[in-house]
Amino acid sequence: MSVSERPIVTRIAPSPTGSMHIGTARTALFNWLYAKHTGGRFLLRIEDTDRERSTESAVQVILDGLAWLGLEADAPAVFQYAQAERHREVVDELLLRGRAYRCWMTVEELAAEREIARAAGRAIRSPWRDQAAPSGVNLPHVVRFKGPIEGETLVNDLVKGPVLFQNRDLDDLVLLRSDGAPTYNLAVVVDDHDMGITHVIRGDDHLNNAARQTLIYQAMDWELPAFGHLPLIHGPDGAKLSKRHGAQAVGEFADMGYLPEAMRNYLARLGWGHGDDELFSDEQAIAWFDVKDVVKAPARLDWAKIAHVNNHYIRLADDGRLADLVIDAMAREGDVIAEGVRDRLIAVIPFVKEGAKTVLELRDLCRFAVAERPIVLNDKSVSLLAPETRERLLRLATRLADETIWTPPSLTVALRAFAESEGVGMGKFGPALRAVLSGGLPAPDLAGALSALGRDESLGRMDDALSRVE
Ligand code: GLU
């Protein structure tokens, strides 16, 4: 079966050398969407051949990042280093086919050739390409690919369109190092072939590699996958995304309180889109997504947009789930989570979540409700409690204690009726009530704050403040 007839298999192939970059997350998403769109499979390969830079913890960061994003692979991860024997077998086959050769150039010879090649504007060539082995074959050597020197190699990229490479510009890349370690371009080709990958969708920093990899496929008479190279993600100012633009790692976005479904929605819009649709479900993205619709220009991260999308999903999210996320955020900062906090959060979240762009903002909007009695009043709050106002609030407390229905509409009515009975506007006691309920922390409107706190807590806080001796 040719690639076009086989069920589609996509993959991401991150190197476990640090955090999981937002670009890797977007690459994973596009591969996942395309696999789902076509009823195919999405696979994960951990490219851990660089033994010095690869770490166990970085592998875990990738697995956790994908799990958090909801982009789990359809099969257990393949570890590239574990396939090294297989990579060497393929090199033997290339040697047999006359498509690879052993090269005994010394470090000095290579450096000299590099200079000459640079000056002549051509790719480096090894004298061993067309020479028999030297005597004393045990000398250290690498194995190089024997690429064509003439002609062109076409990468028919799904995103970039046809890209032509002159073969003379491609040097004979090293396939096996002198210690027998397979190199990156060889390993990628062998693994993608063995995993049955039909579509290689990755960052466009790998476009040049696609030409080299194409030559290896051809030398092995393997069928080529389709390539799709995604433009990078840039910062809001159009420069390459870097630390100064803010968060870059998936874990940072998670800690800042972006929801995974918001990330999927937002990242899908980075370089791809469906008309002007800003907010869409996974099902819609899966139905609509096609690699060939990815745009060629780099996408820019837009913090206002990501906040808007996240706010949308926070509003849709289950309050219990949000409460757990707020508790996690509090615990990460070392807050002791008292008993009953989760219930209080669930009570307050519906009143404040509209205003939250992240879980951290949600946490801040909930702080007034989880504070333990007696709550601390900031100076401004205390200054609002003039004797006359205290008297009025005491009368209000008595009145509220009689309220049988503790909901925003009935509390709004009760507050208005109280103002009327006092012959004053709400401004005469509203700010003070708010201060007493929140201590000066951000809080929803009065009826919302009273509702969120519940009757006992609200009346308790009023009592605490009004019985304070100044
Ligand atoms: N391991 C490569 C990287 O982390 C990706 C290779 C590929 O997708 O072919 O950039």
C-alpha cells in the first residue's frame, strides 16, 4: 500500500533535554488533530540518542505535558536510543548497497576540508567516498551517507509547497559516529519507517533535514512519508519566541492557570484557523483540521487572545474542578488548606469566575471567601466603619438574620428595602458592608458576596467587625 492508501500515522518526536516548549505542544496538537481528523493514529517517539543531554526527568516532563494537554499517543512511546542496533543494521545495508562508505578523515583533515569547501562555496566531501579502505582497517572511522552530487531533491511540503534542494549543496552526512553511535538524521528515518509514519509534521527548523532524509529513504527504497513543516511560533513583537516574552514551557502555562482545553483551542489557532472562528470544541477542530491549511507565515503569540480563550473555558468549567485547581495553586504557594475550603470555593466560584482569565486570577478572586474568621480588615476597610455606619450595619445584620431565602435576587431586594427603611442610598452602607465581608480583598457585588459566603459566614463576619473595640 502506498502512503496515500495507508491509514494515517503521525507522530511527535521530542528530544528529552529540558522543558516541553509551547512549539512542541503545538506540533503535538497538529499531529493529533490530523490523526483524529483522518481516523488515523498519533504516536510518540522520545529522541533520546543524545545521551549527555537526555534525562529521565525530561522524559517525564514530556509525558506529563502531553497528558495534561490531553494529547496522549495511541501507543506506548518508542525510545530512539533503544533502537540503536536496528539503526546500525540499516547502515550495514546502506554499505552493502554502496550508498554509504567508511570515512577515515581525521579531525584535522576534516577541519581543513571544511575551510576549503567554505571558500569554494560547496559542501564538504570526503576523499574516502571513492577510495578503498586504508590498510589497518581498525583505525577509528565514521560511516557517511553517499549522497548524489548531481541533480536535485524535491521536498513536496504540505505547508511550504515544493522546495527544491541542489544535491551538490548536501554533504555526505555522518550516519554512524566513530564510537558506533547512530546520528540524528539516520535514526529519524529508520524510526519513522519502522513506526509506519505516513506524515511527518514538525517545526520548519527541520526542513533542510527533510532533503537529507529523503535521500536516505530513496537509498533504502523505502516509501517516503509526506512532510509538513510548521512555521515557528513568534513572540507578540514578531521576534523569535524567547524568555523575555514570558512563558514558553507547557508546565509554566499549566502553573499560571491556563486550562488544557483552552490551550488546545488557542494553539490550534496559531498557524491554522477555520475562518474567523475563535472559540471551538475539540470535535470541531478535528472535523476541520487539515495540514495543508496551515499558514506559511510564523504565528505570533497573543497574550490578550489566550487570556480571552482561557476565560471562556473557565466560565464553562465545572466548579468542583476549578476549586481543585485553585487549591492546587494555593498549595503550591505553601498555603495551608483548611477544612471546608473546597466547599467554600465551590460556593464562591460561580460568582467570580466570569472575571478570571487564569486559575491564578480565580484564586485571587476567591481569597476573600476562604479567609478564616475573624478576617483581617485592611486600613481602608476599618476607616469605613464610622460609628454611624456601624450602627446602621448592626441594624442591617438584624434584618438579614431574618432573611429566609439567601440568594442574590432576594438579598438584592432585602438590601434595597433596608436602604429605603433607613431613608438613605446604598452608598451610605454598601462600601462598609463590602469591607466587613471581604476585608478589602476583591469580591463580587454585595448580594453575590453574601450569597457566596452563605448566611452564617456573612453574619459572622459582620458580627466580628461590628463588635471590634477600636
Ligand atoms: N527530535 C527533534 C526535535 O526535538 C524532532 C525531530 C523530528 O520531528 O523529526 O526537534
